[in-house]
Amino acid sequence: MKKTNYCIVFPEREKAELRANPVPMPPEQDQVLAKTLYSWVSAGTETVGIYCGTHYEIRYPAYPGYSSVSRVIEVGPDAKALKPGDIVLGGGHSSYQYRKEAEFNRVDPDIAPENAAFIHMFKIPLPAFIRTQIRGPEKCVVAGLGLVGLCAAQLARMFGYEVCACDINPKRRAIAEQHGFQTADSISAEQFGKSVGLGIDCTGNEQAVQDLAQVIRHFGEIALVGVPWKRNTDLSSQQLLHSIFYNFLTVRSGWECDMPDHTDIFNNRNFERETMRGVQYGFLKINPDAYELVTPENPQEIYQNILHRKLNGLGYMLDWTNLE
């Protein structure tokens, strides 16, 4: 019996649909067929970048999603590492994943699938900590407490920094506090002086970077994890350059693919495995009450709610378990 693969598609700017296509059966060569359990909806790359058409490489129709967890149901004759029943990472917003075995990352069996769905999101800010010369127990300030910011704060704590998590949104601050963080509604010299060694910007907002530049100690660092999708303020580049120059700061990209040149160690699969260990041992976790678990049947409403910030928590986890 043929299976139906339901997938989210952006046919044009600011329009999302759930479409049905047949699933290729049976898997050939080293292909693997997996049933999707959960996938996380990204508020940045997916919503602002692709759904809104801001991403410089966007072409429609577009197929979003990159943080999903699935259960293997069948493998091709040349697949060696995976077997039916394995839980794997990899793939977009669709009820089935069909791809080469090497494109999946196996999840340790003692990690709950709904927790595994966040592993890729924890990986996003990880290169910022790999690249920095500032080490714990120095003070680290994380600006922006969306999911990526909360992930960055947990990584900073795991690596031994003294962490303060900042956001103007009281709901996000409350979620961070439930995860054990000291929070602030702003970044100011009155609060921090120039005591911060490392600033992690997860907002993509130039004002937040400017605010961080005022509190970083001499020869400290700022990592730009948040994508600057659009101009948010009238702040001039001279103001920011002045702060960087006279505070002797290093400002680096915190882009998730900014990895050192050692492909055997610093690659996407290994970074996912590193964060997987953090999840496995309880250092990295997103509490279930921090997000909404929903079915993927009305994607237009989901993306519109994210776009217009009509959220009760950090965002949406899609539950594909009952969509065959």
C-alpha cells in the first residue's frame, strides 16, 4: 500500500500550505525511509528568511524545516548503519523523510524524541563558543531569549560561564528564569559596568550589539549569532565602530557554519553529536511548557502567528505522529 507524504510548502511569499505526495517505496541503494515524529518551526531562517522572502537565496516554491526527529521504518540494501526502529535527526517539515543514510544522525535511544527535536537548535550557537578566546568562568551576556538565545545561554552555562540572559520580553525572561537563569530586561553599563568577557547576540538587532559593546571588557568579544535580516534602528555604523574601536573588541560571526577548518572534527554531524550528549546528560533541555505542541494541518496560521508574535511561548513544535 502506497504511503502519503504530507509536507509544508511555501508556494509564494507569506503563504504556507500542507501538500500530499506519494512516498517512494521501497528505499533503494543507501536510501532510508523514516516516519517523522516531531519538527521545530524556526522563527528566524524559516519564518523571516524564507516565508517572508528575506533570505537572499530564496526561490519559490520553498520547502522549509531543518530540525526534525523521525523513526526509521525501512532501509535500502546498501544502508549499513541504520535499521528500522532507530530514531534519527534530519529532514524538513514532512510526515516522512526519504534521504541518503549519511544525511541522518542517529539519536541515542535514551533521549526522548521530543527532546531530540531541539538538538539541531542547540547546535546553532555552538560554533560561537568553539571560536571564542574568552573562556568560563568569565561573565557571558546573551542578548535575545528566543529559542536560539535560550540554547546559547544553556551552552554558556554548560561551558562554565557566569551567565546573564537579557530580553525586553517579560514572557521570554520568565521562561529563561524557569530554566535557572538570572535575567535582565536591558543591557546597561549601570548593571554590568565593563565586566563582561563574552557577549552573544541572538537578536540580529543592531541596538543590542551596540548595547553589548558598552559592557564588554577591554579585549573582550561579541559573537553575532542572530541573523541581521533587516534594519531595525537608525543607529549609525560610526557609533558601533567607535564602541568597537575604543573598547578594543573582537566581533566575529556566530553563524552556525562558521566552523574551524578540521572537517573530521568540526562538522555538522559532530556538532549535533556534541549537543546530543548535552541533552543526554541533562545539561541542555527545553521545558515542555516553553513551547506549543500543535499538528501541522494549518501551517499558514502557524507562520502568521510567529510573524506577528502571537505566541504563548518560544514557538511551535509540530506533531506528525498521527499524520500518516
